[in-house]
Amino acid sequence: MKKSLTIFISLLLFAFVTSLSAQEKWEPLFNGKNLKGWKQLNGSAKYKVKDGILVGTTVLNSPNSFLCTEKDFGDFILEYDVWVDPQLNSGVQVRSHSYKEYQNGRVHGYQIEIDPSDRGWSAGIYDEARRAWLYPLDDNPDAQRAFRQNEWNHFRVEAIGNSIRTWLNGIPAANLLDDMDASGFIALQVHGIGSDAKKVGIQVKWKDIRIITKNPAAYALPMSPLVKEISAIPNALTPTEVANGWRLLWDGKSTTGWRGADKTGFPLKGWAIKDRCLVVEPGTGGESTNGGDIVTTDTYGNFELSVDFMLTKGANSGIKYFVAEGLNQGVGSAIGLEFQLLDDANHPDAKLGVGNNRTCGGLYDLIPPFETKTINPPGQWNTARIIVIGSHVEHWLNGQKVVEYERGTQIFRALVQKSKYATYPSFGEAPKGLILLQDHGNQVSFKNIKLRTIKQTT
């Protein structure tokens, strides 16, 4: 049924695009003859024009290279064709920048990914040298299959207001909302290959690079309703999110909706609101010994929770759910199922437990995350997502599913009996519970804390 609906929507979009294309007012961004209007920044990869095609070629021991437009662009529709060697990752920067005061002029900003790997994230949106992945494509298998190896691929990018949307070979790919950059240059990336001599001389090629800058909203395509909208605008909900039942659990400016675990009010110390973030302030590294954990004032059963978090080096924290206050009669954190937040590389807890079941993204002390997880390093934002429908639970980290399990099963209970939770009767099986952000004595920042309740169907 879903495949038939996808085909039907694609046919409707094709008909719309066909009727619209005759009206679009394109300007060439590349003249097909030389590099007039472009300048190279950062790396030393080679760019040249051959037979009307712009060719980028890798060189040894160079950082990422960027051929950048001399002009900045705000709202626009951009189209281009790309051919890339299957060994080479690449991308096209939009609304990007290079400032001397930012990492000594390093190019940074939105990148429309060119990814010939099996992962298939071409036309996903990456924030180069800043926040990493904003829109991976794990939730869009049609777009993941759209890239054609060893052939030309056609990209379309619509950057209008706070919206950046992409298409790959006519297939809708990404639908991002973000307010960090309203304008900037466009740039063609040749990815660095380090010292890998086997990759010297491989190429990425562009042609038919064109842009609409005059009233681009008039030519915007309808986005498929099957493509998920992702918002990176801090502590705000989009109209689509509101319509789909999402609500903010934290408003970005107050402590409303939260209190200390086993307390009536919010902690008087150990937590701060800074730069639109809710921050656990650093302590001695002890569990719930500074400001203490905080919990929601309401309980939740079937839900989808999304939380952006940023670790500091060596930090430990967690997002707990189905928390029951009063179970822990001693020192330490309140008891509940935990989405572990951890700097795996620098905190000793990563090597404790059994089989990596205390590493970031895992169900703490019970189930390790999948080995394929992608985690951004300390100082960069990550997104945790928890989905609960009845007994079924999923952990997602940066757009990738990393844990999946069933509460209350024989397997689940066997895991509990081998864990630190063995003494708590029916651990993790309550129909409802509080949501908790953990104070583990390390600085961790949270934002975009939002939730939607899910109606369980029988």
C-alpha cells in the first residue's frame, strides 16, 4: 500500500513539475567555459573546466577544498548535475561562510551531501564544520535508493526562508527547517583524502549548475507528505509538528513543567538556562550530587520523545523514562529505563557493564546500541529519540535506530536480573512514568525537548 501511494504521489509531482518547468526563470551559475565568478578556499584540490564540465580532482594531504561563488545568495532554487567517483564523498555548500575568526577561515554551513556509499545519504543535509548531520536519510528509503552509481545525478535545492528542501533525481529527499543562516555562498566540495595515495586523482564533476533568485517561492515544488519534516529551530514547534500532536516539554526560557526528582520545586543550584539551552552545571562527577536530577511534572505512557543534547569531554548523563520516584532509597539517581548519554571515548563507564551496554544510545546496563551508530563528539549537538508503543521501545540517535526491544518479555526480564536493577520488582514495566534528565556531575546541555503522545492501536 505504501509503495503504491509513493508511486501515485511521485506521478502527481512529476505532472506538477512538468507544468511548472516551462515557467521557471533560471540563471546559469557556471558558464561552462571557465571559473569566472568562483574562488577556491581551504584545500588545494584541482578545479578545471573541460568540455563544459567543471571537474574537481583530489590531491594528497589537503583538507576539504571548496570552489565558492563570489556572491552570496539568500532565498533561491538551485539545480545541478553531479558525477562522482564511487570512492569519493562530496557535497555542495549552500548559505555557507568563511570567516577568519571562525577556525581560521574554515568553510562552514549547510552541505547537500553527495554520498555514493551504501549508506545512501545523497541529498541529505550536513552542517559542515559546525553541527554535523541535520537531516540524515535513514527515514527515507526511496531517497536512499535514488542515487545512481557511475552516472550523472540531478539535484534540486530549495532554500526559502527557514526552509531547505532537496530532491535527488526527482525523488523528494530532505525537508529541513533551520534559522541559523539566511544567506551565504554556494560551494562545490572536493573532499580531502588524507595520505591515501590510492585515491589521488579521483574526480567529482558538475554541470548544468543553475539558480533562480527572483521570487523563488513562486516556483517551489510541493513536498511529498511521506518525507518527514525536521526542525532544527531551537525550542520551537512548526505548524506541521503542532498538527501532528507535538508539544514542547521545555519552553527554552523557564523551568515550567519540570521539578527536582523527589522534590516539589526546581533545584536551586546545579542547573542553568543559557543561550536557549537547559544546562547541567559541572560538579564533582557524582551521580545526582550537585543540583540533582530533574523530572517532568506529568507522566507519560505511549509517546515519542525527541531531545537534542551536547556533551562536554568525559561527560556522563542520561534521559530516563518510566521513572518511578521513591524506588531509590539511597544516594544516586532516580530509577527508570535510561537512554545513556556518554562520551564513550573519554568516560570509564563505557568500558564497564557487559558488551558495551553502558555506551551512548544504549539502554543503560541492559542493551548495547547497534555498532552502526553515529555520534558527534563533545562540543557538537546530537539528537536522541525514544519511541514507546505499548511494550515496544526504540532508541534513535542522530536519525539512526540504535536499540529496539520489548518490555516485559522473558528476554527483557532476564536482562534485568543480570543488571543493577535486579532488586526492583517489575522494573521498567509500568504503564506510565516520569521523564528525567540526569545530573551526573558533568556539564551537559539540552534543547528542543519535545514529545507527542501516541494512541496505541489494537
